[in-house]
Amino acid sequence: MHTSRLFETSCIGELAILAAPLMACNVLQQLYATVDLMVVGRFAGQDSFAAVGVAATVSNLWLFAIVGACMGLSVVFAQLAGAGDKPAFCRAHFIGITAGLGVSTAITVVALLSIQPICTLTCIPDELRPAVTRYLTVTLLGLPASYLYNLYSAILRSVGKTGAILLVLATTVAANLALDLLFVAVLRQGVTGAALATTIAQVFSAALVRTCFRLRCGDLACVHADRTFDTVLARKMMQFAAITGFQQAGLYLGKLLVQGAVNTAGVDAIAAYAGMTRIESFANSFGDSGAAATSVLVAHAAGARDQERIHNITRASLHC
């Protein structure tokens, strides 16, 4: 019993080390999403603030389907890392890039085609609809870049390189803020400027995190020999990605339904709800970090077929 508690204490330390950067990342991620609202509200007025708030709820439905899918992929990558199966890890990297980019592009097309039906179904006020449409059209084009960012973040997280993700995200938030100020405050592009800032920042974050992966984990990058489509591995990746992707999309579908009810109350209510959801997201980010750290460590132990370690990590996570 004493030995078991000792291992459990060790696992708590590992969880804390892994979760701390993830917690900072989640807070920065929420700040990233809040920057547009802050700048637009300050320099473009309440209607633009409300339009960005509504549009963010709609875009999150698609964005978090991708984020959720990459959460599932991180488990697969962590299992392969725990098993020490570098060839399979590299093949998974190749599959994640090729198949994942294809799926994220298809999601982008569906999302763009769904803008007007969703605007109608959620009762977006007529005075906000043009701005909401412009914001969504520009930001949804950045979904493939968001997928690449989240894919490489998942890979880095699976091998414990959470500090690199934190560095990338901090740089991206700063870039997004600078671009928001340029397009909205200086060039007076309003909602469209905020959308451009977000999309450019998404592309920048994808390029930056891929560079970090090459620098920190270059030996895990897929080379020519790894560029084969492993059907069994691809099926496993798709299963994990689908489960977590649908779970996250379902959560934001619920939020979209609530948004639809709020939209019927007018612009003032929409603006208030947009501000409230930002506060709620900050509060939720702390618990999400612990869960993400736990899933990575458990997946590592599962890959290594270490049942005792899985039990210790699970108990440690419940005590944190």
C-alpha cells in the first residue's frame, strides 16, 4: 500500500508538470478568442461586438469539432509514444496531415454553405446578419490552418512538449492582438478586420507550431518511407477523432441552441450573452487542462501496457 501511494504521489507531480503549461495554454486560448470582442467592442461599437459574439458561437461549432478530433488523435499519438513505436508514430503523422487536411477542408466547405441556414435557424437579427456573414466567411476559411495547429499541438502534447505549445500560443495571441488593432483601430475595417486578424493569426500559428515540431521533435517527422497509408492505423485514428470530435461539436451545438434563444431578445441581450460566455470559458479552462494531462499520461501507460501505472494516474487525477 505504501509503495502504491508513493507511485500515486509521483503521478500527481507528473500531472502537475504536464497540466501547468496546458492550463496556461487554455487561458491563452480563451484570451485569443476574447481579443476580437475586446477590440471590436472598443473601436467598432456595440452592434459589431454583438455580431462577433454571435459569429463566434457559430464558428465554434465547426472549430471545436476539429479541436475535439485532434484531442482524440493526441491519445493515439500518446499510445504510440508510450509503446516506443516510432515507425507507427511517423505513419500516424503522415495520415494526420493528409487525411486530416482533406477532412478539415470538407468541413470548411460545409460550414461556408451552412452560414445562411444557421443564421435563419438561430434568428440572428437582420441588422447583424451582414456583419455576422462577413465574419464567418473569413474566419471559416482558416479552419484547415486551425486543424494543422491543433494536430501539431496534439503531437507535441503526446510527447510532453507542452512548453512549446505555450510559446506558440503566446506568440499567436500577441500577433492576433496586433493585427486586430491594425485592422480595426487603425484601418477601421470593423468586423471584417477582426475576422482577417483571426484568420491570419491562425495561419501564422499553424506555421509556427509546425516549425516548433521540426525543431523539438524532428526525428518524429514523417519521411518518404513513412508516406504510406496504414489502413488499420488510419481506422483507429478516425475512430478516436470521430468520438471526441462529435462530443465537442455536440457541446457547442447546445450552446448554439441557447444562442438562438438569446438572439430573439435583441442586440443588447446578444452583447451581454457574448461577454458572459467569455467569462464562462475562462472558468472552464482550468478543469479541461487537468483532464487533458490525465488523458495523455494514461494513453502513454496504455501504450506501454502498464496497468498499475494507469490505476495510479487515474487515482492521482482524482486527488488533484
